Amino acid sequence: MRWRGRRGSGNIEDRRGMRRTRAGGVGVVGMLAVLAVGYFFGIDITPIVQGLDQGQPQQQQDAPLSEADQEYGEFVSVVLADTEEVWGAILPDQAGIDYADPTLVLFSGAVQSACGGASAAMGPFYCPGDRKVYLDTDFFDLMAQRMGAGGDFAAAYVIAHEIGHHVQNLTGVLGQVNSMRSRASQSDSNALSVLTELQADCYAGIWARQAQERFGTLEEGDLAEAMGAAEAVGDDVIQANAGRTPMPDSFTHGSAEQRQTWLMRGFRSGEMAQCDSFKEAGL
């Protein structure tokens, strides 16, 4: 992926200087908040993350950023700037809505948001309450080392997916889905969550297409990286890797095949109208 030497976004809030010690975990109440946030807004990776501590709240201490941390920060800033430029043009043109830039919060270990407390174990997430994306960049290392989904463009897909949720928030989709889920059964609520995630994947595909057309971002193998990441975060793959039998009724983000299909649907079409997973499901 070609990203170096290009404009970075000013909408970054870097909280990574406050590290967590090993003297405890996020607590039972905090973990419940993490699950509530992660299952709807983030990428649920708890089945493949071991050793989550449920002791007393951790203490914070200042820690300098490593060279790798600094490079991740630069990378995220460039990708975020690209999404700002892409959606700043597409959303007014295709949806008649002005794009409002979100803030991306970089954190380490755990974080507080308007949606509650969250652990890095839940992966990146978007909070509509404060219009912020939350990301622990250690997730990119986990993708590479434990999920078989490394690479710059795989990481960029994850960011673009969360920005897709921000687009959904601006269009009113997230509010509508929340309202519908509050009245739905558990299985129907899960199905609505899947449709929400698939649309965000499709929007990530639109971003990928535009990133190539506008900035010449893609290099050979980049789309394969994104497809690999979409597969790795499929509910069936995550459940299978945790030694469980995949249970479609429990899916909240979609199968690997669904996520890959909707990502490429956005990439090939470049049209928001082609990303209406709800309409396709008959809603």
C-alpha cells in the first residue's frame, strides 16, 4: 500500500501515552460494557484473545511511544485523511448529506467512550454517541500474528470499515437499527447487526476503490490483504478458531464469505446504493 509522504489527518486523539499496568483487568462491570460495545460497533475477537483478567481496575502509567507505535500513528493518520477526502466528496454526491469528519482515538489496553468502557480485546469500534472511532494499534499486530491477516491494506480496511459506521451514523442508519433492535428478538437483533456490519464492509470497499482512483494507493496483493482481513473477522472463522461450531443465529458481524462479498461489492460498484444490505434483506 502506498501511503508514505501523504497528508495526515488532524482529527487524531492519541491517548497511547497512558499505558496499562499488569496489576488487574477491566473488571466484571467493565467487561459487560466492553461486550455491549464490541458486539455492535467493533470486531468481536474475545474468542481468540486469551487471559483476560477480571480483577481490580488497572493502574495507569506514562509510557513513551515506541518507533513502531509512532509509525502506526502516522499510518492511521494518512488513512483517516484519505477517508475524509473520499467521503467528503461521495456522501454529498450520492446521498445529499454533508460529511462531518469523525475523530479517531488511539489508545492502549482500555478506553472510556460515550458508549462506555471498552477493552482492546474487543477490537476497533465506532461510538455514535461521540462520533469517534477507537483503535488500539496493537490490534494490527494481533491480526498479523494470530489471525493470519497482516499487511498495511488489511489494517486500512479495518479503519475504513469503522468509518463506514460513521457514514451510517450520518445517514441515520445506526439510529434506526438501534430502535429496531430494541424491539426485536435476540436472533433478529443479531441479524440486524450483521446487516449493519455488511453495509460498513461495502462502504469500506467504496473507500478502497476511491483510494486507488484518487491516490494510487493499491499495490499488487493489497486487495488480497483486505479480503484476508474480511475473512479473518468473519463470525464463523472466529468461532471455529476458538474451537466452537459456528452458529449462524449467533453471528453479529457476518460470515467470512458475506464480509468478503460485501467488501468487493462496494469496491466494484463504488455506489452507496449498491450497499443497501437492509433492502436486499427485505427490510
